[in-house]
Amino acid sequence: MIILKSEREINYLRDAGKIVAETLAEVKKAVKPGVTTLDLDQIAEKYIKSRDAIPAFKGYHGFAGNICSSINEEVVHGIPGLRKLKTGDNVSIDIGAVINGYNGDAAITVPVGEVDAEVQKLLDVTEESLYKGIEQAVIGNRLSDISHAVQVHAEQHGFGVVRDYVGHGIGRSMHEDPQVPNYGAPGRGPRLKAGMTLAIEPMVNLGTYEVKTLDDGWTVVTLDGKRSAHFEHSIAITDGKPEILTKL
């Protein structure tokens, strides 16, 4: 069931989204060679709590971190630890926060120093595909119009769009209906209405779209070992343009 949010609820989601955006900015500033993903996790935890919010991921279905930190071929759900970032890596940082009972959720992929040109292109195109999807989040469109826009932009550049993990509705729960795939034909699924709140999150790979989960039960990696990127915003569908709730 898709829950339409009142203006009061969207205000709460704005508050949560702002905290997530600010936290991502703090963590991004700390990304450099020699820093561990646990360092990034601790920065995020400290900032979220300083804003009287709760890290949404900690303990979620048993997840150990405050953030998801996924390096290079890791697609999503990387567990923060003692691995140090190296020049040429790319690290995806996914952060959730809860305040007043409502969730914010967003992700970015950050280069560590300079990266190869094809990796930088992957990051750029993945972020562009997110905004292509957001552009379709308007009243009267169908849900799959978002999905199709993401897929077309990513595949135009020869990249693989992950099928196994998708975006989602967001509100009192981190994951609500509907699921928001990053691929598919246009003109399908429910009509988009004012009050819908969605987390749109392309996961795009340099090679195949196929993925697998490591033995830790969490970390998802590309099947061919090539790089991956992940960008995400939480948005609200309004009477006009979609509102990005997790952007500074």
C-alpha cells in the first residue's frame, strides 16, 4: 500500500532529509587516502546524534554500521571496518537518519583522490541517471517512467544497471511501498500522485548488471569484479516539480 503524506509529514521528512544531506557532506569531506570506513562511520554517527536524530541503519535487520560504505566493486551494503581507502578507489556512502519518527535516506559515490577516467565517467553518469529519474517523478506519470529514464541514460553509456536492488517508498519506515526499480519499460505501475515520497537510487556497474552477496551476508559486489557506483535522493512528489528532500 502506497502511503500519501500530508504536508505535516513531508515537513518531518524534510527535517530528516536535511540531516542526511548534512551528514553526507561531513563524511565526504573526510574521504581521503588512509582513512578507514570505520572512521567515516564514526563521523556520521557523531553528526547525526548531534542533530538529535538516530542513525537509521544501525541494527536494521542486524546491520552493524551507522552507514553503508562500499568500495570499488562493492555495490551496496558494505559494512564499515578497518579497511583503509587508497588513491584511485571509489567509495559509496549510504546514510539514513530518523527524527520525529520519519526517515531520510541518501547516497553518494566519492572518488578517493584521482580515479581513472572510465571510473569518473561511471560516477558522473550514475549521478546523472538519478536526476533523469527524478525529472520523471511528476503527477500523472507512471512509476516505471522513473525506472526507464534511469536505465536509458546509464545504458546509453554502456553501463550495467543493477536489477536485484531497487529504490523504495520512504516515511515512518525506511522501506515502504512502492519498490522503485532502476530499469523497465515506461508507462507501467501506479500513477504518481502528490504526497508520494520515494527514495530513488540507481546502482550502476562498469560491466555486467549481475551481482552477488559476500559471505558476510551483507556486502553486495559485482559478479565480474568491475567497479560500481550508487547515488540516491529521497524526494516528494508535489503539485509542481519533485522536491528533493536530501539536498543541501
